[in-house]
Amino acid sequence: MDFQETLKMLKEDPRYQSAKLVAVQLPEGLKRRAEEIAHTLSDKELVFIGDPFWGACDIPPEGKWDLLVQFGHSPIPNLGSFGKVAFLELQEEVKNEIDYNAVGLSSLTLTSNITYSKELPRIKKYLEDHGIKVTLKRGDLRVLYPGQILGCNISAARGDDEGVLFIGEGMFHPLGIALALDRKVIAYNPRTDEYVDMEREKRKFLAQRYSAVDRATSARIFGIIVSSKIGQTRYSLARAAKRLLDRNGKRSFIIVADLIRDEVLVNFPADVYVNTACPRVTIEDYASFSRPLITYYELEMALGVRDKSRYILDEIVKTDEIGSTSFWRGNESSGNNRLH
Ligand code: SF4
């Protein structure tokens, strides 16, 4: 949908109409449109939230505003409803037809980020009309649309097809799928009309991850990071990490922070950080930290309690619970899959 049309739709929302003070949260790529938004919404007192924002998991504690407008993300169903938050998804069209020869899969699970989620039923039909078996499935309750992938949740990509086709920009989401599943993953970027087989990216990333695991094996002191953002908090996972470290004779402490950046952590005396906040931070921001950042599952590998041969992606299903579906499956038999 056109950006101005989206703003028009917002102006028709009764919550907007009755609001006096409206707060706006913009992804980094949209901040340059702040003046245009301010001009279009000039009938309201407006404040832009300056802090970086990557997902609907980040809903600031209630401020003095009457309505918070989030651009570019869909709600996360299992976080509950937020009456004072308007989610403007900014969905876009895929202009070119998918080149199924370039994809090279006879059966595939179709996925995308939020930007192209509404295009997936149409793309599914097109591919099926050309003889390809296509699965478009609803993920778990952390995602809203069938086929939708988050950087912290790839449940909609799981299945038995030959491979996965991801529609969207950037490598972050398809890399997560490739890491979690032992299947071919093709990323199609509708803006550049390019197809990328994620195998090479995956190998590069895994080399970095196993090097972080090796450094963690010899580390003495661990800082365990917990996010204070409502949709990222996994305190129980942090406590599980602490117990694991205690049992293995390692020293550790828990750090709660809103924005996970090196300058926030640098003065804590940790050799390695265990990140239980947004998994994107471990994947995309890794190089910006002065000490290694690892996930809970990587910590298990470093301490020798998990086999290194199969990499487990850090995913969030529900907040403040052990996130990965793999973890839950692995513990079902013991009847002890919830940590307190
Ligand atoms: S936790 Fe990270 S990956 Fe998940 S929705 Fe939030 S910003 Fe996106």
C-alpha cells in the first residue's frame, strides 16, 4: 500500500481521531520520512521516538501519549492486544513473477517477511499453476500471517518440502531459516529481482558461530543479557543459563538492558556474553561487540552438554520461556519443559 494511503487509513482510525498526543516509532529506514509524516499528521501533537526499533516486540512502557503508531511491523499475537498501539504494516507488491527455474525446487515452503506476506497466496497459486508443489503454512502464535517469518521465529518455514523460498530483502531472515533447517533455502529479493542460494552465507556464519563457541569454552566469567523490551524478555532462559554455568563452575551475572549495544556492556567484567534478548543482535550485530556474544544453545555447546554437530537456531516462541521449538521437543519426554 502507498505510504500516503497508509497515513490516510491511520487518520480514519477512531483511536487516532480521539488522540491528542501521538507517538511514532519508525524503523531506521523510515526515519528520513519523519518530516512527511509530521506534515500529514499535523492535526495532532506528534512525537517521534528516537530509539532504534526493529520489531513489534518493542513496545515502550506506556508514556503520556494517547496512541503509539508503529510503522513496518505486524502485531505479535501471543503478546496480547495493545489498545493504544496502531500497527501500520506497510505491505508491498511483488512486481515480477517468480522465476521458478532460478528457484530450482519442485516442492517448496513459501515464506516472507511482513512486507510481502499478503502476496504469498498469489505467488503460491502462480507456482502451483507451473507444476510446483507449494506449502504455505501458518507458523506459531508469534506470527500473524501464513508464511510470515521473523528474525526470531521461523516456525512457518518448517515442513517436508525439498526447500524453502523466502521473499524479501536482506539476508537476516533467510539466514535464520538456513541455519535452523537442513534444507535448501533460496532468498528472492523483489527489489533487485535476485535469487540467492543461502548455503554460502550459512557456512560463513557457522564458521563465526563455532569460533565464538570455542572462545566461550575457555572463558571464566559470563554476562547473561536479558532484554527489558516486552516482546524480547526471556528471564527464565537467563536463569537456566545461570544454573548451567553454576553447575559447570563458571562465574556469571545477569544484566538487564533495553538496547543491547557494546557501550552498554563494555564496563561489565565478562569474558563472554550470553544473549537472551533479540536473536538478531547475535546474528547481525555480532561484529560490533568487543567480546563474544553467544546464544543459550551455543553456551550448551561450549560447556559440552550439547552436541556441536547440529546447530540450533535461537528462536522466540513465547517471551520469558525457553524459546526454541527444538528445545521444547527435546524436553517433552522428561515432562520438565518449563523452567522457573
Ligand atoms: S525479537 Fe528481534 S527478531 Fe524478534 S520480532 Fe523482535 S526485533 Fe524482530
